[in-house]
Amino acid sequence: MANNPAFNRLEQDARKGYAGFGSAPAPQQADPMSPQQLQDMYNAPSALRPGTDRAVTMDDVMMKTLGLFALVLVTGTAGWLIAAANPSVGALVWIGAMVATLVLGLVIAFKKTLSVPLIIGYALFEGLFVGAVSQFFDQRYPGIVVQAVLATVATFAGMLIAYKTGLIKVTAKFRRIMTMALIGYAIFALVNFVYAVATNTQFGIGGSGALGIGISLFAVGLAAFTLALDFDSIDYAIRTGAPQKYSWLLAHGLIVTLVWLYIEFLRLLGRFRN
């Protein structure tokens, strides 16, 4: 979760007593928290003072996640219908929505205070992007959207079971590896997008060949393992007594990862069927 903006904010605020919610700020440390310090924080009681705000629960995160997902579905339907009626306008919609989500994502990640309207706005634009892109793929490869959805749901269920049973453990080493992989892939994705636009190549570097399929398999795996970081962020927030408002941030992170996983499945299946 070292790469996860939600976890970074949770860890920083937990040390301070959650931005004024706690009784006394914990001393700042230059070095990363040791395993024992993390364990002590997990075992510590809620940092909230009575009467300020209740601690986040799993129900809070689930309800916010379902709410954001509903917004994505609503605007996703709109994006799908627009792209189906006019592919040219649909292309403008998904490109504009993609830029909007990039900007809002950066603002949410680096803004000092948690903004629910920004998170909701992100979900609305994300839906437009997903809907228009899904229509784009479905026109070229009929049935691919259903396949990608089923693959995403199955992967989510599998990762959740693996995390809850301890088959996948989120350790400090795991976070470091994921951080490097995600940063590297983010840089590659930007270069690949520029290459695809400049060369008018549908999938960018590697196309539909073995290299391209290998890249997509790596991306799907990376997105899938990022779910483990999201699950651990939720557990961390609950164990450290994060205020209820953090459920919005946790739900946002989970939805972002699921959409990313779905898009990567679309690309992988599209390369197979091209």
C-alpha cells in the first residue's frame, strides 16, 4: 500500500490521531514504521474521541462502494448509448472523460483534505469513459464486454478469498515490489498511449502479437494483485479506528482498481480475438 494514496493518507493521519480526531498526535518518524509498530497500531483502540465521529466499518465501505459503483453504471450507460449513436462523439467522450479522471485522480491523491464531491465527480467521469470504451470494443468484438465483466468478477472473488485465507499476505516487501511495478507500468502506459496515437495502432506496443499479449497478461496480474492492497487498506483503516469519512476514500480506491482490471481484461481479450 505504499503506492496507495488512500493508505498513505491513512497512515499519516493515524500517526496524528486522524487529523485532530485523536487525543494526542504520535511523534513523527523519519523511518518507515517497523512491523512491531504496525502491530501495536493494529491492536490499539480507536483513536476517535467520543462525540467527534464514529470509526469506519466494513458496512460503511461496502455501502460507499456500491453507491459509487451505481454512479459508474448510470454514466456508463450514458457513455455506451452516446458511443452507439455516434462513434465519433463517443470517441470524444471517452477521451475527454479519461483526461478528466486523470486530473481528478491527481487532485484526490494530493489534496490535503478528503473531498467527497471530487470522489463522486471521478466516479461520474469514470462511468462515461468505461461506457464509451466498452461500446468501442463491443462493436469490434461482439460479446467481449460480457466476457470481460465475468473475468473481472471472478478475479475479484478469487483475490478476496486468497487474501482472507492468508494465501496472499500484504507485507512491507510486497508493498515495495508493487510500488515499483505500478510506477513502472504507469510510465509504460503513458508511453504506450502516445505511441498508439502517433502510429494509429489499436493496442500500442506489441499489437496483437506475443509481446502485446504478454504485456496485457502482466497488466491484468498487476491490477489483480493491487486488489490485495485495497483489501489491506480497508483492514488497516478499520483496525486503526479511522473516521467514517475515510470509507469514501477506500471505496474510491477499490472502484478505481476494479475498473482498471476490467479495462485490462478488455485489452487482453481484444488482443486474443484480433
